[in-house]
Amino acid sequence: MEFFEYGKPDGVPLVLMLGTPHTGDSGADLTGLAMETGVRLICTTRCWYLNTITAPSFETCTAQVIRYLKENGLSRAFAIGGSGGGPFALHLASTHPETFGACYLIAAMGDPDVFIRTVRSPHTQTLLQLFADSDHDRALAQLVDWGIPPALAHGVWGDFEVLLGSWETIAFTATVPVYIHHGEDDDNAPLESIRALAAKLTNCRMRISPAASHLGLATDKEHTELRSIFAEVVRKYTAGT
């Protein structure tokens, strides 16, 4: 797994799980926001983007993040995941409530069964059909044909293998607070799917905002939703909550 850090080196640790097919260096766009708000932004590249031998799983990502935090002397942090990175952030925080003060899901994928039935994005529907109909090699060949670099193509395959598989290792009954930031009309992340996920969580709060959809996040140059999350993380860390 590869880690990239942006923002304030001595700031509040916030682990960012990026959506499919982004790698950790994509977090560089948030350097200014992290520095301004006092956040030490730790961005991850899931290991199957780097090593095609690695078997994709929630557990693999979580174990490597926890090891990184320990190696860097960080005993307390927060987690955030966007889009397909959301479930990875949820697994991380829910299975290690002693480390994470809260988990934030933004425009995140929710319950996979509901997601498959309700997603409206033609692009995502095409991907789902591709993975349903193809083996690994055929799917990667098609992704590369669509212009996705081979390394990222394998990462996409690995992400979907995990996201459409079993979520039984996520600790839904964990007491770590989960804040869901979501748009009402998001073709890539149906509200029905994230509501179904929220219903399974013990300590969860929904925050509906147009700025928290895929489109809102892509077009808002002020990072309105992320700015509010970063500021809240710093407040919680300072208050010891």
C-alpha cells in the first residue's frame, strides 16, 4: 500500500480512502484546504493498484493503514472515504474504534445489493455489467480499451471485487460515530443505497447536501463539503471527542 501526506505535518490525522479508480497522489488537490484547516491528510493507494498478486480485501487495506499509523506514532485519527472509498473507510474505523474518533462517508457507495438495483449512472451500469459478464482478463482488456491505464484497470477490478462481495467484516454495530454526507440526486451513488447502509449502523447521522453529490464535489472549487468536514474533525480532535 502506498501513502501520500498533504497539508499540515503536525495537524490532525485524517485518513482519506479515495474513490475508484483514484490513487493516493490525487489527494494533492486538497493540500491547500488541509493546510488551511490544520489537517494532516493521509491519502492511500490500495495495494492491488500496485501489486496484481495481492488479493483484494477490506482487511488488507485496514491492516496496512493501522500499521502505517503505528509506525508514525499516531494513536488517534479520523477516517473519510469518498464514493467507492467509503466502505473501505467504514471498515477501517468500525473495526478500530479505539483509534478513530469518527468516520465520514461522502458521496459514498452504500449497501451493495441496493446499489446494483438503483444506480442510474450509465457508466457505472456498464461497469457492473462488464464485471458480471467477464472474467478478470477480459474485463481488464475492455477497461484498457476504454483508455484506462493497465495498473488502474486492475485496481478497478480489485475494488469492485471487494465492493460487490461480502461486507460481513465491517463492524456495523461499532459505536464509532459515522457521518454520511450525501446528495439527494446522485446518479453514481443512489440515496437508497446509502440509506440502506445507514439503517445497519449503530451510531450514524445523515447529512443531505447538494454539495455532497459526485457532481457537487466535482464542480465546487471551494470544497464546501470537505471544508466543513475538515473543520469538524479538528474541533473534535481538539475537544478530545
